[in-house]
Amino acid sequence: MTEANGKRSSGSGERVVLLHGLGRTRRSMRRLRIALRAAGYQPLSWGYHSRRHRIAEHVAHFRGRLEELAGAEEPVHFVGHSLGALIIRGALSEPSESAPFPLGRIVMIAPPNHGADVAERFGGTRLARWFYGEPVRDLEEGAPPLDWLGLPATEFGIIAGSRRFHPLNPISYVNALRDLEYEHDGTVEIENTRLPGMKDFLVVTAHHTFICNHPQVICQTIAFLKSGVFARAATRITR
């Protein structure tokens, strides 16, 4: 059996749970799922109604679903995009109940771990609540629910994006008009993705909404699941 905490994962038959972001579906993780299967993992792409509930409710529901993995002998890894990463973080952090399986590594992709400035400024509007649903209330910078999530009780790496604009993301236009000075992925500030205790941190030139399709993100996710660090050929890595 392979484990996290410094040991290399072979990927042979180990499960990887994929959780998509706010307003997205399981289809948004399709390329990553295919690549993980080719690398020898068993990817499980779980869907959820991202807009209907606040973060605490999503975490509670996700913890319930983890019982489906009870009895697994090999480590179970987790990869979450944006809101999905926050849900994974909350469900697998201290002092949550012990997982009913060996816990592997976690990769958080573009996670708003400390919220997003755009949510703080516009999250209270009717338009934002209509478009993004209930979770937007918890995604303001420094919102108490984000601290409540805690820290994952296993090795985790974080991938952030630095491409500011994409024509298919409405928030890109808002942030473009604001001409923000700090680095962001069109939605989330890079600095707001960081967490204490992260094993590695990576910045890729990718946009928030479609970052899971980026070839480098896919390769680096697999690299971290296997070894606990990102590959050194990345665009930019800072600790």
C-alpha cells in the first residue's frame, strides 16, 4: 500500500475524488479525469448542486458521501477546483471525524481559501446572488465560514492561476474594468489561494474558470499526487 506523508504513490488503482467548482458540473473535470485514468488512478468525479447551499451544508453533505469509500485499502486522493477545493478542505480537516479510508494527498486548484475581493464588493447584490447562488455569501475576504473550514489533515498542494481575462467569464470583465494591481486569475487573487501548511505551491498562466483544462495543471496535479511536490518545470513556483 502506498501512502502520503513523503512516500511516492504509484497511482496503481488508487482512487482520486474530483470535485468541481461553483456553477460548474462534473464535465468541467473531464480532461483531468481522463489523464488520471491514463496515469493508473481510478478517478471518481462527483457532482453536487453548487449554487443551492452555503459552504457548511456542502461540507456536511460531502462528509456523508465519503462513507461510500469506506473499506478502501489504498489511499484515496482528492482534487478540487475553486469551491470544490473548499468543500474538500472542510470535510478532511481537523477536528473532523477520521475518514473511513486511508487518506492520500489533496490538490486544490484555484481555491478562494481567503475569499475573493470581487465577492466582498459585489456578493451582496441581487444579481450576484441570482447568478452564483448561496455560496457567494461565504466567499467574501475574511468571511468566518472560511476560517471554520480548518486545514486538511494530510499533505496538500495548491495551484493558482495568473491569467486575468477570459471572454466567457463575466467576472473577468468586472475585474478588467477595476484594473486591479494585484495578481489574480480573473476571479480569485493569487495571495488568497494560499494556506499555512501547504506542502507546495504553484502558479500557472491559466484562467480561473477553465484552469482544470490547462495541460500544465493536469500534469502538475498528477505529479503532486504521486510525489507530494509539483514538478520543477512549472511556469513559476513559490513557497
